[in-house]
Amino acid sequence: MASFRFWLCLILILLSCLRSESRPLEPSSQRRREAMMETAREILKERLIHSVKYDVNRYSPGGPDPKHH
């Protein structure tokens, strides 16, 4: 009896998989996705152009600041 239930469940699962199918993306969502990617590229370009470069040649104070406290 358990074997019959197993095979029945397996056949039902396989049949349900066979009946389902994928569908292509809608053209409007594809265009929207491309527009979002283009906007992201522009933002990254602007960030790279306007990125702040820190001066790495500065000296450390070398000890505690006596005037701090």
C-alpha cells in the first residue's frame, strides 16, 4: 500500500511539472530593467568622477596632545 502511494505521488508531481511552463519576460519589464541598469551605470560614473581622494602623506601626531584636555 505504501509503495502504491509513493508511485501515485511521484506520478502526480511529474505530471504537475510537465504541465507548468515558463513564460518570457514582458517587453515593458525588460525595458524597465535596461533603464535601471543604465541609471546605475551613470550613478557609478558620477561617483567615480567626484570621489574624494584622501591625502595619505599626512603625519601622525606621534603621541597624546597635551592641549587636548
